[in-house]
Amino acid sequence: MDFALDEQQQMVKDMVRSFAEDRVLPGAADRDRTGEFPHEIFAEMGELGLLGMMVPEEFGGAAVDLLSYLIAVEELARVDAAVAVGMTVTNSVCCWPIMTFGSEEQKSNFLPQLASGNTVGGFMLTEPGAGSDAASLTTRYRDEGDHWRLDGSKAWITNGEVGRFFICLATSDPGLGPSGISAFILDAEQEGVIFDPPEAKMGLRSSKTCMVTLDGARVPKTAMLGGEGKGFAMALATLDHSRLGIAAQSVGIATAALEESLRYARDRKQFGRAIMEHQAIAFQLADMDTEIDAARGLMIRAVWAAGQPGRHSRESAAAKLFASEMCNRVVSQAIQIHGGYGFSSEYPVERFFRDARVVTIYEGTSEVQRLVIARALAERAKGL
């Protein structure tokens, strides 16, 4: 297997790294302190094609492959995970389902606006009482003749308050379970869509995450995605895809933590020599590097699986599970290597530590990923 990037992938990597270091990194610590959403940076990302990376050119996108997109996520997360998550949510759980399941009219109406950077998108699945058990959602939709009406509450919605278009999951009857769930492309700039103030989060502070109340929100009949009763299956397929974005984000954060640790261990001296020359520190750095490589390898394998017929749930779950838990281990080691300085917000590893904590939770907790993998293993066991 050839692990070398092709010409386009290398070009994406170089371009995004340059943009990330020149435009995103300088304000990352300040945005973490203030919680300010970087509208200007997202507009620039739209101009660079980073908000519609896999969208076909005819709809205003960059039309790159899945690995190129994940490389871009990783490079952004390496300097500011909050910017990376806003970008990946727009691409993975808003543009991708429209591109994959939408009609030509829906693609023409929504994808150019999202890809341009004029707005960002999101995904309204989670509810106050429906997290890992997504099939138990209670947000209702009702046919009102010339439109659909949505009523209910959504929780932990990334790009809430700053985004315009959201894929929203709702049910015609909670008693129907998955078969009653449909997906809609919701324009949030209307009466009946009420965003609470953004959550005060441990990390990813400049990424806006909100509770949303839907009180008679109207959706045109043409904005149901994929057909009535198809929403749950589309949500699962979308999560298979979007979990790879979280794996890439995890690799990016961990890479940044390793690089900061290498700089610190090179320059910090104890007992007359650089601390990276002490075996205890050198072995920690070696483990960190090895785990990052392993996570990236699982991610690349899942990219391959995504290009094969059928679903790639197990491979995506494995990549997300290992990468997210690896990320938390690596940033914890980075804090330890920095000693007391790692506990100070003057050093970026403190921010990485806080940002990393959520990657084992959103887009499906580690426990959900293990459940997905275990179900695949149960199927495999039947053939043994």
C-alpha cells in the first residue's frame, strides 16, 4: 500500500497548513478566552473552498476526495480545534447529506450558499432526552398542507446561532421509532427557531453550541430530505461519514500536543541536560508519536472502506474510537511533560487538553463506537 499523498492531497495539505498558521493560529488563544466566533476566518475558508470540500464544482464546491478533506480538518485542528469543528460540521453533517441524499433542486438551492462561506451549517439530531439513543427523539413534524411544521427541542447544536441551514431530524409519531423519523433542511433564519445563548463549555470555546427550540418552524414541502421515514437511516449513514472528521480532528490536536512537547523537551533542561534526553521523557514522546501514527492509519483505512460498496460503520467507529481516546492520552502526556507549566494557560497544551475532552463524546460516544464494533463482530461470529 502506498501511503504517499498524491499531488492534489499534498497541495491541499500545504495550502491549509499555510492558511492555518498565518490566519487561524494568531488569534486562537484570544478566541479561546473570549469565545468570539471568527466570522472573517470562515468567510476566508469559503473563498478557499474549505466549506464545500467534497461538493461538486457545479454547486460551488472544491470537489476533492475524502482524504483531502480529512487532511484539511487535521491541519486546522492542529492550530485551533474550535475552527476545525465548525468547518467539519458544515462539510460532514450538512453539505454531505444534502449532496448524498438531496434532489437536484435541493443541491442547487443550498450547497452553493454553504460552500461560499456566506453561512455555515449544522445537524439537529440530539435532544435533551435523546443522545446516544437517537431513535427516541421527540421533536415532531406535521403536514400543514403547503409546508411541514416542526415543534420540539434540540440540544448541543454546533454552529447554533451563527449558522443558517441545518439538517433537522423529527418524527411524525414517537411511537413509530426509527421508521417515523424524517430529515428536513431547516432554514434557521425564521420565526419559530429559537437559539438559547451558547453553552459555556470547557473547550472549543469559540465554536458556538446551543440549545434550540422549534416552535412552529416552517419547512417547505421541497425541503424534506430523501423522503418520508428515511431520516434515521440517513442520519446513521451521515454519522458513519462524519466520525472520520472527528478522527482527523483528534489526530490534529494530538499532533499539536506532540509538537509542543518536543519543543519544550528540547529546550527545558533538568539535571544538566535537555529533558528529552532523559529516558522517561523520551519514551513518553515515542509512545505519543506511535499512537498518532496508529490513529492516522486507522483513519486512512476507513477512507478506503468508505470507497467500497456498502456501509463502513465498523471502520469509521474504530477510527473514531481509537483516535479520540488516543488524543486524550497524548494531550494528558503533554501536560505531564510540561510539568507545572502545562497547568498554565500561558502554554497551548492547556487549551489542547480542554479541547480534546469532547472528542470521545460527540458524533457518538466511545461507548457507542464500541457498540457498533461489537455488533459487527457478532455478525462475523455467525460465520465462524
